[in-house]
Amino acid sequence: MRAALSAFALCLLAAPALAENHDHDHADHVAEAEGLRVIHAWAAATPRGDAALVYMDIENATGSEVVLTGGEALGQPLDLVGFGYGATGETWTVLPALPLGPGQKLMLAPKVLALRLSDLPQPLEDGGDLDLEVQFGDLHLEAHVEIGAADATAHSHAGHMH
């Protein structure tokens, strides 16, 4: 009985630490401000000098339309780009601002839409991270980007849910 009470007491002591870790994990994968939410921002490992593509899910829980205009990371602008096929094969074309209506969701995903950081001043390494701002007109939402393997095709989702 005494051993069971001791184990229970240890669980109670550990619970706040576990909650803090979950909140920290949650904060690393979700960015929120004024009714906008960016979830699971990620990019594949990319060498210095190349263009990196950043993907994420965006939710507009505001009562009005917002406009995704791009972003900024590492002191450089991020362009909103769309995927296509051209005479030379796969292409990414800079898109104008993209409206997102109230209650709508938008998925930036490989071979669809992305935020592109051109001419990386430093490599993005597997297991690393990157902080960026996603711009919706005058609103700038800070987000945390997880860097996956160079051949990654999706956010890892390892060990967490939202």
C-alpha cells in the first residue's frame, strides 16, 4: 500500500512537468494570433544557396477574410509560390496574395503551394528548426518550422496531435 501511495505521489509531482513538455511541443507546432492559426510548419533539409520550400496548414477562425501575402525568415522575404509543370519540368511560380475567407483552411503542401525562401544564407539541416513570420497583410504571425530529411514529403507528426 505504501509503495502504491508513493508511486501515486510521484505521478502527481511529474504531471506538471509532463504538461509543460506537452505545451512546449504544442507551441512548437502551432502559432496563433488574432484568430489565425498556423499548424505543423515544416521544410525539407536544404543546402546553403538553394531555395527552401516551407509548408504548413493555415486556419482562419476570424470573422473576416484575411490575405496571405508571404513571409520573412533569416532576414529575407518568403514568396508565396504555386507548383506547376513547364517545358523544363517542375516549376514554382510566384503567386499574388491569396485570400482566405472566414472559417476557411488552407494547406501549403508539396507540389501544390508553399512559401519559398530563395538563396538560403545557411543550410537547413535535418532535425533543425527555423523561425519565420507568415504575413497576412499588416498581421505578421511568428511560426516555428521543423526541418525534416532532404527527401521529406510531409511533417513528421511524431509524438503529438493538435
